[in-house]
Amino acid sequence: MAKKIDKHKLPNGMIILGEPLEEVGSVAFGFMVPCGTAFIDKKYKGAGRVICDWVTRGAGGLSSRELSDRMDSLGLHTDSNVGTYRMTFSAALEWECLIEALELHAKILLEPALEADQFELARELAISDYLGLDDDPRHKVMLKLREHFYPEPLGYNSYGDMETLKALTAQQAAAIVRDDFNMGDTIFGVAGKYDFKQVCKTLEDLFGNVPAKPVSKIKCVPSKGKYTHIPYDGSQVHIGIMTATVPAASEDYYNAQVAVSILSGGMSSRLFTEVREKRGLCYAIGANYSSLKEHAGFSCYAGTTPEKAQETLDVTIEQFEKLCEGITPDEVERAQVGLKSTMILRSESTMSRASGIGGDYNLLKRVRCLEEIKKGIEATTVESVTEFLRQNRFKDYCIVSIGPKEVNVDKIS
């Protein structure tokens, strides 16, 4: 496992991070630009998703087709997404083509064509994605859950809503690119086979003279409440549950990870065993840990029928509560094995590691190497996880349901 993390800061503030994986012949990188959903005015909700696509439709004098062809000629496997804090443009490729790929991405970030006809195409795709949520209620319920759990605007999702998407203009979207594509507050992460000095020199040549802009601050307001039901004419009820826990910067981070893995780390986990297998209440159930900078939560999804929805919710909450009453050495060991297995699989993906080191720095202002993560997982014990659970008891659940029938949450704390 790699132990070294490369780091360099450009004069304008751009952070360059690297994790060398010399045994591979590929490399992956990502530019994390401060243009996340929390920084875009709510009257433009969904604009980030449009922009993410629009800026790749021609740049640096290249048309949309020419830019696409150039990416293909370099063998780039590209991806882009919009998170809470940042918009990320990433790629994986053979290491020999890295410098050319960086030069191409500099055109996208600094010289996007932003043509009106291409804006309309990007917006239509965003609208199509938004409408597609109605056909994916499992995804939709979890998006709505985050929106209601986290303080506004931290819970905003990238899909926006139909009203704001239809009202969005090319001029408004271009202004967001102009104002929020701040190279001085951008995080660049690279993992795989690379020459770090060469990468730094290239990025300084490309971005070093781009002046930094003032860093925007987020003003938060309280979340929206305990329970929300979204009527949906179907044969299933989709339930999302979220409760607060410690953020990623906490000393209890690994205890939290082990705890949620005991709840939902496989077919021997408590939720799968007690809710699905023993009682047959649902066809799908699972929990995850989710963290922003200062807020975090355990989130849970359950898919069931209208007749079993109430009992599914009640038994799921019961399993959350029982976790605080005690865990076993076998459960901790299985959780540790599962977490380390996931870490090893991710360590073999350059794209995953490039994303991981950038994400770490975004949340923590430092990067945890794989060896540190492994030791953190192994250091957890029955006693440490139990004490964490006792000090951070589950309460103030936020619940969202989608389906033909509501659930009763009056007895839930």
C-alpha cells in the first residue's frame, strides 16, 4: 500500500496532491473546482449539472466534436459530477498521455466555449435526468432525505427542480462559471504512475498566472424537519432514515465506520438479518455513513410494501437503538475485514484514489494515506465502538418516505 502523499501549492493557491502507485501503468486525476451545489444560489438549483456538461462542449478553440475526438485520441475515460462543495472533472488514462490530458482540461476550465446552442442541449439533458428521478424512487428518496437532514443549502442535490431548470439562461450559467471557477481554491488530485515535478510544472504553466478570487462562504439555515412524505402511485414504499453522527474529522471516525458496518456490512449485518431475513419485511435495506465538513449522519434505505412499511420502519429504528446496547467481538472483526477489503479494492483503482485524496483534503485539509486508514480500522475494539455509541446515541431521526402510504413517526424520538 502506498504510504507517500505528494503535495505542492501553486502561488495562486491551487493545491496539488498525488499518491504514486508505481506498480500500475495508468494514472487518474481530478480537478475539484469550488462550484458545488451549496455555493450556487437556490434560484439556480440544478445549474451545476448543466454547467458540468456545458463546459465540455467545446473549449480552447475546439468545437464540441473536436474536443470529444481529442479526448478519445488520448484514451481518456472521463467523468464529472457536482457535489456539495465542489464540481469535479476527472479522467483515467495511460500515464504517457497525462501531460496532454492536463493541457486539454486546462482549456475546459479556463477557455470553455459556452455556446448558446450547446447550453440548450446541456439543459435538456439535465431536465431529462431530473424527470428520470420519478422512475427511480429509491434514488429520489435518498436525495430528498439529505435535503431535509442537512442544513440548507448543504443538502441541495445537483438535479435541482423543473422550475429553476426551465428558467435558467445561458447568461446566468456563464456568470456562475465566471464567478465560481476559482483556480486559486481548486484541489487537484492525481494517483497512479506520474512524475510529480513534471505535473507541478505543467499545472503551474497552465494555471499559475490565473489570479485567485475571494473564497465564498456558506450561510446555513436549519434543516426542514422530522418527517416528509411524497405521494407516489406505486406498489412499494421507499423509506429513508438519517440520524446525526460525528464528522470525518472526528477522532471517532473509524468507530463510526465500524458501527455502521455492523448495522449494514453484509448478509450477516443486523439490518439484513433482523429486518429482511428473519421477518421478511423488506426486499432491500442498507445503511451508510455520510460526512460533510461539519455535519455527518448514518443514512438508511428500506424498500418494502405498503402493508409492511410501518413495521419495517419500527424494526429498523429498533435495530439502531439496540446497537447502543452492545456489540460482539465477531461483529467488530467482520466489520474490520469488510472495511479493509473495500479499502484494498479502492486502492487498486487510480480513479478511486485520485478522488479519495482530493476528497480527504476537501474535508480535512490533509490526506490520509492507505496505511493510516488501515491502522485506524484495526485500532477499533469492542470497547471503543461501544463507548462511541454510548456517547453518540441515535436520536432526532429525519425520515422521508415515497409511496402510496405514509408511515407514523410519532413514537420515534
